[in-house]
Amino acid sequence: MLVVMERGATPEQVLGVVRRIEELGYEARPLVGRGRTAVAVLGNQGSVDAARFVDLPGVRDLIHITEPYRQVSRDWQPESTLVRLPGGVVVGGDDVVVMAGPCSVESERQIVETARLVRDAGATVLRGGAFKPRTSPYSFQGVGEQGLAWLVRAREETGLPVVTEVMDTESVELVARHADVLQVGARSMQNFPLLKRVGRAGKPVLLKRGYAATLTELLLAAEYILAEGNDQVILCERGVRGFDAATRFILDLAAIPLVHRLSHLPIVADPSHGTGLRGQVLPMARAAVAAGADGLLVEVHPTPERALSDGVQTISTEEFGDLMRQCRGIAEVMGRRMAEPAEVA
Amino acid sequence: MLVVMERGATPEQVLGVVRRIEELGYEARPLVGRGRTAVAVLGNQGSVDAARFVDLPGVRDLIHITEPYRQVSRDWQPESTLVRLPGGVVVGGDDVVVMAGPCSVESERQIVETARLVRDAGATVLRGGAFKPRTSPYSFQGVGEQGLAWLVRAREETGLPVVTEVMDTESVELVARHADVLQVGARSMQNFPLLKRVGRAGKPVLLKRGYAATLTELLLAAEYILAEGNDQVILCERGVRGFDAATRFILDLAAIPLVHRLSHLPIVADPSHGTGLRGQVLPMARAAVAAGADGLLVEVHPTPERALSDGVQTISTEEFGDLMRQCRGIAEVMGRRMAEPAEVA
Amino acid sequence: MLVVMERGATPEQVLGVVRRIEELGYEARPLVGRGRTAVAVLGNQGSVDAARFVDLPGVRDLIHITEPYRQVSRDWQPESTLVRLPGGVVVGGDDVVVMAGPCSVESERQIVETARLVRDAGATVLRGGAFKPRTSPYSFQGVGEQGLAWLVRAREETGLPVVTEVMDTESVELVARHADVLQVGARSMQNFPLLKRVGRAGKPVLLKRGYAATLTELLLAAEYILAEGNDQVILCERGVRGFDAATRFILDLAAIPLVHRLSHLPIVADPSHGTGLRGQVLPMARAAVAAGADGLLVEVHPTPERALSDGVQTISTEEFGDLMRQCRGIAEVMGRRMAEPAEVA
Amino acid sequence: MLVVMERGATPEQVLGVVRRIEELGYEARPLVGRGRTAVAVLGNQGSVDAARFVDLPGVRDLIHITEPYRQVSRDWQPESTLVRLPGGVVVGGDDVVVMAGPCSVESERQIVETARLVRDAGATVLRGGAFKPRTSPYSFQGVGEQGLAWLVRAREETGLPVVTEVMDTESVELVARHADVLQVGARSMQNFPLLKRVGRAGKPVLLKRGYAATLTELLLAAEYILAEGNDQVILCERGVRGFDAATRFILDLAAIPLVHRLSHLPIVADPSHGTGLRGQVLPMARAAVAAGADGLLVEVHPTPERALSDGVQTISTEEFGDLMRQCRGIAEVMGRRMAEPAEVA
């Protein structure tokens, strides 16, 4: 940490900061510039508590130099983490992995049929929500536990591993018994008890960025999971909140190369939630692959206009076929390829 | 809902929309303007699913006219809700209620001493966190269950009712056995399973606005609690995320008169989290009372520079005394008064 | 416009609204829903002034249905506008047009050399600032008028048309005498006197989106130019302001397909300002082309670390070569091609 | 500046940074921490160009320690600047100065009548726009030069000094001949040619914060004016852009105590533009005074529903009387008083 002094700080004030640093057991190193003086804090293991300095006379500002996360950092582990799903699907390597399916699981027939259709078009993971976080208490809240069994049925029929959301600590074990990947939604990104619990559940985790979360906060949320001993974490950019009502969210694609620089964890993009509009899903899926995303999360429904939730941003299976074709071309330009669905056992 | 047509929409396209509305069992009312045509949907009980219209040829936009919340609305209940706490404290009436205390409960001695000091300065409710949501897994996570017993001890000594945060569904019953008000933090505002559970816990709820939540989303989160039969909900403005790193958050004080217009629920302000800086707490506390806040939530510690969390934004008990004096004057200008602490039983 | 009544509005209040509408010479059409009543305003030519209704008893809200822009709209002109630059360069057709060059014109040698290098790598337009808007008065403010002559020299040497910024009304004629495209910067997007003046200058305009401008505001700014009789306008997405200090700006690529739907004007992307970091320029350039951008605006300098401004986000000519190669592949997948530099006359 | 190295940076890489610092004529001071090494740059007069370091191997980040502004800083001048207007009005001292009037000057009669009414209610400065920046080219653009003469007439009748907006460099002299304070609007805050010109016009300047400008950017914009030799600058908080369509802007009142700490310049608040809604103007005016604002800028019209612009956020003269009464009480609690209108000469 760097303690920056006011421009007219007296030598006594600088000495006061030096003493406080030494009281805390650290080493103080004053830096006398022309404009102002700063005092570096050295020898600290973790982060230094800014509150110990904020009220000392002559102190203007405190600057943290070290990021607060550790195990998720590329500093900590230079090589990229590969997240391994059943059926040989690997996220974070050369393949671009597409996870597709309806917003909500609605019936056994709906989810099995959709699974077949997205698999035939090239998806390698099936997505679908049994428990649904909804802004209004009067909206459809998901079919619940029954939906998990239907997702298992769809996996048996198609061989596609299943990703589905878990919303509270009490359901983690239940969902982990059925799903191949536990999804932590954007609204739960800082539900710390939930992060700890999924960190101990023994399954890969798909962690969505909160829609007003900084990248540091996203990486610290992932750090909660790694701190429990689970490094099989896939990050997901799904749009951040902006000021223009014309677009519900802004898909922050620059987060993809930035996360790749800061962390060894893979990151995928969700162009469905990230745009909120069917007509934007295809162009933004292409853009995400071009930006270097390790995969896509896409809402697909055989008849989007009859979907029980999120129909406005859900594409049809025909549109999904186009999406796969276009993204395949882009992946090739990038020297990558779209992951292939596994053979059914 | 209003289905707005493209400017060049044909009569056949307008008819297609009319038919779709009638298929869904509603009444269609075309509005032919000079610029463009729109079709109003009448006769619907709840909200109409936009997805049923978004793909019809010639449709440009869908405009919702009715807000999605009901029981929290002033339309539903014109008179203001009074939230009644033990010891005769009432939030939402003429009194401005100040809830003060440390960010974290650290020890029995610390919380009892702080409770006495804030009570002597004029606080009427004690705040303090036993379970702490922290951005980093390596930060102090709160003393946990033991802290609840210490809060009860502080209440016995001072007569101040206690507000403390509950972070997951599994802890709701435990916290409800000890606390007088259950706090749902900003990061949990859309933790819907938690909202449902606190709605059934039989205690008043302090619901903090998420730092990127719209007022509609805040009111819908409160609606989750009212839908469970509990109308004793206090809303709390605690700052929203902005683009300027100089201020961690922007305290959105205009939310206070707006919420008073839209809803019958009381709303308080948290100038400590809402600014993140000790030097801003006093001016923004004054401003919140001047804007019409029904109360304040303030972080106070006898020695802020030794606080285990949030020291940078915590004020001392001396500063808190100043805050109370200044806010008392402003409340009088507003025709209100600061609530008085109850006599110890 | 739609005047939405309070839920408990009386028939007299609805009648009051009807009368006010009729007084203003429009037609009123009441819509009685189960939840609430609204009154549509019909027969108005332009926009209706909301202030005439906001204080009538029982009125809750006013909803505008028609967008405020006209000539820039695809409703007004369904076919895409082609912006034609000297040398046969066309923006808005099948070709993706790359405009490259240094942030600032620094010397005749620097700009002529850079022009040659970017031309050899495939750029078709030369960018470079003679007048520079700088946040601090103590930063390098550009070489001024001299720079315009050097840009002309570079055009003579390479055949590349030149785009350069104009910052105030007094300089419009001067800049228009030298440049092929007049750039209006993000900070000037709502400098309305400047927009009117460039609209009359007889040259194509590159209009950059303000970094907190909605798409409606961007299109209305363009409307100022079209209203002066000049439809040769190229829009430019250059990043909007977000809440995360890790990324200076968020490049809002979804604006590209959205603008294409709303307007007939071409839109290009600026990955240099849009990310602010050299390492993000390549991935975001690829993503912009994949999202459908009609072109790119890229800061290139032979030795970025010696650039007099914006060095942190400027790429080298080698990196620019890579960018062109990668974007060429992506354009092909999209069924487009990168524009070819014209032959030197 | 601090050059922060990657965690695994080699001694050679650190040495490379030291050499580059010394090449630039500065002094290098390495700081070896446990987590990582940083190198401080000392001896520099102004700011160091980050681009010289960003590409050196092993460099992770560059941290600026000194703010970029100088003359506006409290470091530079500890005592508060008093801005003196004709008639003895002083902004920045003990008095809270209220500037009131219509959004637009519409006619001689309207502006003279409004001036009398706001003067009788206690305003000490008259505001009113002759040149109006409007988002749409089809909205009323102001009466122009004629309006300046009418403002002068209103000043002659009431003795109130006049503040009015200047939109481009060409009009600065004209406006300065008539007005007592030159207003630079939010959209012009970074119109640098305009800032330079008003800095030389010999009149006090009211500089409004851009609606996505950081406080550093606001202070740097003011620095442009001071750098021309004019320190008579009044800053104005007028709301920043947020993510919630329910409130057009968020009035960032914490900016007031923050600016008072960072700068010696006075700052006033504009609750009319800062909220955009008539019903919010009174509570936010009170809150601004309670937060420590040196004055208010308020839109008042005898018949707001007939105002040619901004009617939705304009209050009536009756409401303005209430505002003055309430703010007077709050100012007294703060140990300040509302400025009194001067006697007519």
C-alpha cells in the first residue's frame, strides 16, 4: 500500500505515518517527490487496513497496489485451467463450447426435444433452469425439483452434460446430485454462503458476473470457490447495467481478453441475457467468439413465442443452427474449433 | 400493454396483432395516429407476455403501462405503513428513527459499550453485524452465532431493539430468534429464496437496495415479502454504483421522495455505505433527513481506526453526537422530530 | 402520446385529460383497462408537450410512442446510406473500411511515414488529429493548423482520404478545406452549433457517440446534420462509461446491430478509445467486425511508446498488420471484404 | 508515478524500468514488497507519460499519485474563493445564493415578470436561457440574441445580476457584453475551446458538471478557465446519468462536500435538471443546502405548464416561495443564511 500525503504535509506528519506503519509491524519507505510525499508500506503479507491511516493528519489518499485475489490469478498459476465435463467436453482449451437450451425446463417432452435439437445443431452442453430467479413474485418460478429429473432424462437421451442454476445453500446437494455443472446466477454472484457451499459440492461451477460487478469482484467471487478446494470454475460475462433503456444490458466483451490476462480460469459469454433481445443474439455470439470467449451460453426454444420465461431473448432452433454455422467460421479464423457433441453411450 | 407498429405497417399486419390479442382472450383497440399505429391490449388481469408479439410482422415495440408490483404500491394502500419495533419505536410516522452501531459485532464488551454510547447520543435502534458478507474470502467474516447472543445482551442493557443481517435461508430462524429486525443486505436484495423466508419469519425486515437495482426492482423485492403476508418492511437507500472511482457509491437521495410517491412503505438512508468515506457521512446524513428520509442507518464505533471492518466509513461516537444534533435541527425544519430512545425496562 | 391515469382516477379526472387534449387540437381516445385507464393522444404532427398534462389531477405518467428522430430513421429511408469518400472508398456497403493513423499529427515526416505503413497494411483512410481535445489544459493540445497541411501532404503521397477532428464552429471551414471527412469527437456529440455548421460544410462527417449518450441521443445528433441537408454521416461507437475502473470504457458492440435496425446510416467502431488499452485493441477489432461494423477507426503509431498522446492505447504498425489479417478472415465469414486501398493517382 | 511489476518479474525487468526512468531524466526508487515489486518515479515536474512504460517486459500496471489539476486545488490555495457578482452578491462565503428563473427567455414581459416574482420570493440572481442546447433539432432552440436584451431589461427592473448560457466560442463576446455570469452547460463541460474563451472574457463563469464527468474531469475543466487567468468560477452539480429510467439523472450531492475538500472553488446544485421532475425539486433543494451547497440553480416559471421548454421540471412561483422558506430554515441549522436580494438602484 502507498500512503499519499497532502501537498503541504509537514515532516512531523510524515513521521506520524512512518510510526503507525512500524507499529503495525511493517516497513515504511518514504518517497519524497517534487509535488508531494508518499510513504510505501512494505513487508505486509496480506492487505493493510486503510482505516488505520485515513485519519492521521496530513494523509490524503491510500492506494492499494496488490490485487486482493490470489488463487484465481495468472500470477499464482500461469497455465490456463481446463474445466472437464462428462463426455470429454473441456472448457478453457482450444475448443469453443456451446451450452444451449431453454431458459426454463417446462416439461419432460420440451426439454428432451430441445436437447435433441440443440445437440443436432452442435451444442455440447444442455442448459435449462428448474429453479428460476424472477424479479417479480408473480412470475413463473420454475418447475422446481421435478425439472432436475427431466434434465437427467434429457442427458440420458442425448449424452449432453447438464448445467442448471442453484439458488440457495439448502438446494446445493440436491442440484449437485443431478447436474454436471452448478450455475451460480448473476444475482447470486455475491451470495457468499452459496459460493462456499458450491465450492464443496464436488462439481464444476459456472459463475455468472453480477450485472454491476467489477472484474475484481468477479474474480474474488471465484476465489471463494477456489478457497474451498475447487478450481473447476467457468466464468461467464452476461452483460452489465448501462444508462440506455434501449438496451437492457451492455455485453462487456472486453472483459474476455482482460480476464484471460488476469486469471487462468476460462470465460464464456451469454449473448441472450447480455442483450435481452432476440435480434442481437447472433451478432453478439459471433462477436464473443471473435473476442476470444471459451464458449457461449445461449437460450434456445423450439417455439420461443410460447416459452414460459425470457421468450423475448430466446432464439429458435433454426436461428441456433445459423448461430453455430457462423461461429464455426469465426472460431476457425481464431485457430480454434467448435467443440463436437460426444457420441451417445 | 401497447403494441406499437412500424411506421409503414400494413393493415394486414395490424390485423395480425389484433387477432393474436383476441386469441389470448383479451380485447384489442387499434389507435391510428398520423405517425404510426398502435394497438392497445385491454381486459388482461395481470401482465401480458411480450414474447407473444415480438415476432409478428410489422411490430416495432411493446410498452407496458401497468407497474408489475401491487401490494407495495400507494395505489393499493394510500396510507403510509407504520413499522412497529419493540419499545414503541415506529418507523414511517412523524419520527426520524436513527439506527446506529458498529459494522461488525466484535466482542460482548464492544457491542454493549457502543450500544450505551449511541443510545446516550440519541439512537433508538442498535445495528451490528454478526454474519458479514465480505467481497474477499480472506476478509474477516463476522463472529457468527456468538454475536447474536452479544446483541441480545446489548439490548438487555440499553433497551434498544436490534437490527442485524441474515445472509442465507438456513439462518433465518436462528437470527429471527435473537433480532428485532431482520436486515437483508444490498447483495441479497434479489436473493428470492431468502426474501420468501424472511417474509414468513414474523419479524420486521430492513431491505437494502441493491447497488445497481432500479426502484421498480427494489419495490418488487419488497413485494416478495408482502406476498408472504408480512407488510412490516423498511426500505433502505444505501448508494448505487457510479462511474467515478472518487466516490465508491452515489447516494441516490431522490429515491426517497420517489419511493414515498410510489409506495406506502417507509424508507431510510445509509450514509455510511452510501458514501464509503467518514468525511461524507455527516453532510449526507443531514441531506437524507432534508430529503424526507424516515430514518438513518449509521456505522459508529468507539475507535473507528481499530474496527475489524469498514473502518474507513465508520464515524466515532463524538462525531455521531454531532450528527444527531445537526439532524435534529433539520428534522424540526421539516416538521418532524428525532425519535427518542425508550426508557430501559 | 399516452396519458396514463392513476389507478383510482375518477371519471371527472379522465374527462379533464380528454378536454386538455382537445383544447390542444388533438383527438383523445380513452382506453379503459381493468387495472387502470389511459388516454391516447391522436392527430398530433410532432411531439406533444408532456408539461401540459403532468399536473392535471389523476395523471400518473406520460408515455411517448414515436421516436423523436425522423430523417436518420430506417422508417424514413429503408435502404442503407452509402457514404462516398474520394478515391472510391464507400462506407456502408459490403466493404469494411479501416481508418488508421496516429492519435496526433506530430510532424510531416511522422504522418507521411505512418500513412505509408498503414496503407501498406491495408488501411483505406488516414486518421490523425491536428486539433486535440485534452482533459487537462497542461497536456499536448495538438500542432494545430500546421497539422492540416501535413495531412494533405500525406494524402498526396498515399492517396488515402483524410479524417480529422474539428472542435469548434470557427474552425469548420478551415478543416473542411483540407480534410475529406470531418470528425466530431465524443465530447462534441451534443455541441449543437458545431453539428449545424458541419452539416453545412459540404463534407462527409464522422460522428462519434458521446461516452454517456443513449442511441436515441446519438441519432438525434446525426439528425442535426441531416436537417442541414447533409446525409453523408458515419456514426462511430467508441465506448461508453461504466462503473469498473479496470476498463476505462465499455465498447458497446450491441449498438452496431441496433443502429443498423433503427437507422440507414453506417456505423464503425473505435477499439482504441473504446478499450483504452493496447492489449484489447485486436480482440475488440475482431469482435466489432463480427458484430457487423461497417469499418474500424484504429490508432496506429510506428513507435507507440514515443507518441505524444494516447500511447497507452496505440498499436504498432506490426500489430496493425496482424489486426488487418485477422479482421479479413472474419469479414469473409460475414460475407464481406476489407476495403482495398485505392491506387495512388 | 508508480510502476508496478508483475509478481514474477525478474531483477533484469526491474532494472529495465529503472533505466527507462533515468533515461527520461527522473529518479527511480525500487520498492521490494513480499507480493511484488514496484518502482517509484521521483523528480518529475508534471505528469509522466505512462506509454513509455506500458510495454516494458514485466510491467503490470501504472499508478498516478498526483492529481492532474493544480490551480483549482485546495493544496494550491487553502482559503475558499469568493466569486463576486454585481450588487454585492458573493458566492462561496456564508450566504447561500439562489439563482432562479425560467429555462428559456420567451418574451420581455415573461422574463421581467418572472424576475420580479423570484426576487420577491428571495432569489438573488436571475437565470434564463437565450441560446438553448436541445437534444432534438426540431425542439425550440431559444430566442437567441434578442433574449439577451430582455435579460438586461429584467436586470434593470429588479437589480438581479443575470446568468445565461453561452454555447459556442463565437458568441462569448456577445453574451459577455450582456450577462453578469457566463454559464457553460453540462454538454459543453469539455468544450475546451469554449472554456479557454470564457476564461478570457472577464466575467465570472458558472461551470456545470457533465452528466458523465468525474469530479477530476470537472476540476480539470475549471483548470482550463483558471489557466487563462480567471479564478471567478462557480461549479454546479446537476445530476449524473444512472441506470434507472425512473429518474432521468441522479443528483450526486456527495460531490458537494468532496469538491469542498479538493478545491477552493464554490459549488452550487441544480435540483431542476438534477431530478427532471417537478415533485423532486423541493426535497432535493433542501437536501443540497443540507449537504453544504453554496447556492441553488432553480427553474421557475409563472405558468410551468405553458413553458416553451423543460416544463416538466419547472416549479411555479408559489412552489418557489415554499422552497425559499424551507431552505432558509435549513441554512440556519447549518450556521448560514440565504443571501438577500440587493436593493434596486
